[in-house]
Amino acid sequence: MDALTINEAAETSGWTPRMLRYIEELGLVEPPRSSGGYRLYGPGELQRLRTLRELLDRFDLGLGDVGFARRMQRDDALRTVVEGWLEAEPARPEHVPADDWLEWEQDKHERLLAEAARRDTTLTETP
Amino acid sequence: MDALTINEAAETSGWTPRMLRYIEELGLVEPPRSSGGYRLYGPGELQRLRTLRELLDRFDLGLGDVGFARRMQRDDALRTVVEGWLEAEPARPEHVPADDWLEWEQDKHERLLAEAARRDTTLTETP
DNA sequence: CAAACCTTGACAGAGCCGTGGTAAGGTTCC
DNA sequence: GGAACCTTACCACGGCTCTGTCAAGGTTTG
């Protein structure tokens, strides 16, 4: 019986029960449930909750930030497109004529977005 | 003279001038400046601004989300720790006794946070 | 079975985010 | 040199995030 109920978990982790429910809603820490529906926080969940707090304090993040990171990690299309966009940031290479560069950029993003679209439809189209 | 000034760039990109300044503030699109301080949007910046809009619409993101992704990409310590935290999420492996698993988890996070600290101090301590 | 706990759902407020506007002043260029 | 543009720096406001609290009802356990 080393699983804590929500109020106990709140006390040991430093979060409030309300926040524990919110954190679960964001998909960050999702404890298993008892047969009656009670959340059961085991050592793993408690550890995650403590390190989560450290993470937020240390880097001044919000729960939403970590939630977004989680989403990026799970959604291949999202991650690919965002990373593609960010990678295109560096200054224009001087050795490539501006026109060609633009064309290359456009092509690249079209490819990325097209790929994302393909995955979307692959996932959603179920006739 | 194929560099547009902020109002022209706003018109062609669909953003408002106010938003272009905000986007720059977030570090997402930082156009070079004229000698007098005017922002100069070249083809590359315009392309980035258009794809940024697409990106936000397509995945229902906020500018803050992309800003956070950018921060993660540039800050090694941040990326390492966040990814480490997220990777620890999967369910407890059944074949590892709970106590050992917890210990392993703690060690892992301590290592990650310690590494982050080391990088911080390496960067900030300049006696 | 009853006390003490848990559940979901709703409302509520403080604070931040995205956005617009405006003012005071500098730059460009005809 | 002056019209038209740009700069930064503020104030403002609707909406969303985070957090608390309460209500109505189900679960656990002595």
C-alpha cells in the first residue's frame, strides 16, 4: 500500500490537490486510479512531481511550456515543422543568390508542411 | 534595395507593424537594421513571417510556444533537462523492483540537474 | 454505517499574453 | 527642409492561464 491518495501526495510533493488535478489534465503526471476512481500516486509519480517543480523554478517555465514540449515530443508532424522553421533562422548565406535562397526556403517549407498534411490525412481519413 | 521597411513588410506578410516588433522581441524574426535604426525585411524575413503564420494556424500554437521551442533549441541545459523529464514518463517497468527504479530515477534527475548547474556556472562565473 | 476522504464540475479572481493605440522624437529622401 | 516614415516607451483591454473554492455525490475503511 505504498500508493498515496491525492491529499497525501499534495502534502509530500508541495503541490496543492487542485494543481495535481491540473497537472494530470495537462498530461504531465497521470497517476493510475483505484477501482473506485481514486488517484494513486506511487513513488514514481511523487518523484516526477518534485522534479517538475524544480524544473519550473530553475528555468522559470510555466506548466504550459512543459505541456507544449510534451506535445512536440509526441506529435511528429508538429516537431518536424517547428524544428524546420527554427533551423531556417540563421542569416542568409552570402554565397547563395537571394533569389535561389528564397526558392530553396519555400521549397523546404512546402515540403515540411506537405509532409505534415500527409500525416494528418493518413491519421484522420478513415472511410 | 529589395529590403522592405516595417509597414511594407506588414502589408506583404499579413502581420501588423506592432506584431512584427513583438515577434522580433520574442527573437523569432530579427531583421537587420539600417544605419539609422530602421528594420529592414528582406526576402528571407518575409518568407519566415509567412511560414510562421502558417505554422501557428495549422497547429493552433501561440507565439509564446514557438518562442519556447526556440529557447529549448538554443539552451542546451534547458533542452536536456526538459527532455530528460519527459522521457522518464513511461509507466514503471514491471521487471524492476519499485525501490530500485526510484533510485535510478532520482540518480538520473540529479545527474541532469547537476549537469545543468555545471553549465550555468561555467557560463556565469567569470572572476 | 458513518466519518473522512475522494470524484467531477462549475464559478471566480489575479495575472499574463497578444494586440492596439498614442506620444515624443529620430531618419529618409524628394 | 519638410513630408512621410520610422524608433522606443508607455497605457489599455479582452481573453486565456493558473489557482482557489465550493457543491453534489461516490469510495474507503474503522
